[in-house]
Amino acid sequence: MKRRSFLKGTVASSMLGVAAGAGLLTPQSVLAAWPKAAFEAKSVDGGMEAALGSSDVIESGDIKIKAPDIAENGAVVPITISTGMSGVESIAIFIEKNPIPLASSYDLGPTTQGFISCRVKMGKTSDLIAVVKSGGKLYSAKKMIKVTIGGCGG
Amino acid sequence: MAKKKIRIRAKVKGDVTEIKALMSHPMETGLRKNKKTGEKIPAHFIQDVICEHKGTQVLVAHWGVAISKNPYLAFKFTGAAKGDTIKVSWSDNKGESASAEAKIG
């Protein structure tokens, strides 16, 4: 029995080696693995834990969310997150009432500034929560955005 | 099949470089239904966007379905000079990918 499981193990590992060799598993894609669990979490806290490792956040006045107060079209809501903090490691954007609250997360390089601008979809009126990871701590800011026409579902 | 296109604008102001990128992608959530047949349209969205300057990753974005159709992304970083190349590439949940390069102006 032991011999059998040993054989199985070797076959599996050599298969992996072949896959890596064929370029199916490039080192880059392994490093920047898409956090599947975080994008499946149905709650803000769950998403935060999966994406950032913790849901302990400190509210900060040093994070600015630029977004419309009332979004006419929920399918396209332009938002800009900026912070004056130094050493920002990552920024995550959560939309509380979306089916999947985590909208996106960004890993920043050492020379990248705390500034992200993108466009998101919002199902209905909700709080938008920006979480900034800096020096191993999480800081957050909130902004309520009213949506008149939803952007999820059809 | 939509055209895989990425439009990049890169500008230096002082020592800060601002990158703006616009990608062509349907960004289907998987929740929408085809109005005629009532069938669900399968999810099709960009998962990872990687922005590189001289081979170093300056930004890695992980996206969910909540990013709008034809996504727009802007960010700033320091340490780049005019004439440097910036590379933006994305990959989606169907294994498709695209990349583009632009010179910083």
C-alpha cells in the first residue's frame, strides 16, 4: 500500500513539473493569483478577511473617495480613491449591497502612489467602502452612493 | 468576439507619472439574462490586470464582476522618465488575455 501511494505521489509531482515546464503555470500567474475566495464572499467582512487577511479596520480621514452622490446609471459609476499615506501596500474597493461586495483589489508596487481610479457597477444604493493597507494595518473610508438605475442583472 | 484592445495614456508631471488605460471587454457578470431566450449569459470578465514599468510590476489589479464594461483604470507612480515603456496586460476568466505597450510622454 505504501509503495502504491508513493508511486501516486511521484506521478502527481512529475505532472506538475511538466505543466510548469510547458508554461501552463508561469511564475507570474502564481504570484498574482486571483483571490477566488475573496470574490465569492457574500459579506463585506468575509471578503475583507479573504482579500486582506483581516476585517479589523480603522476609520481614517486620510482616504478620499471621489464618486458621485447620486449615480444615474449604476452600470457605470466612476470612482477615485486617493490617500496621502506613504507605503501603501494595497487598496480594496467594497460595495456593501452588491451580490459580491468585493469589487476589486489592487496590489501596489513600492513606487506606486495611493491613487486608483476606475468605474464600477452598483446594484442599488449602497455604501462604498475603500480599504487601504499601509504598514500592515487596514484603514477604511465610506461613502454613500445613491443609485437610480441598477447595474446588476437585467 | 469583441476586439481585444487596450488604449494607454501615460504622462509625466514632475516626478509623478499618471497612467490611464482603457480596455475593451464585455465584463459579463453571469447574473444577466438574455431577454429573448431567458437564458443566463455566462460570466466573462477580466480577473487580473498587470502594469509593468521596465519589467517591474507597479500595479496588480484583481477585478471582480463589479467592474464596468470596457474597464477604465488610472493610477500614479514615481520613478519613470519620458520615453520609458509601460506595459499593461490583462487576463480573464475564460483564459483570454491581451497586452499593450505605450511610451511615457
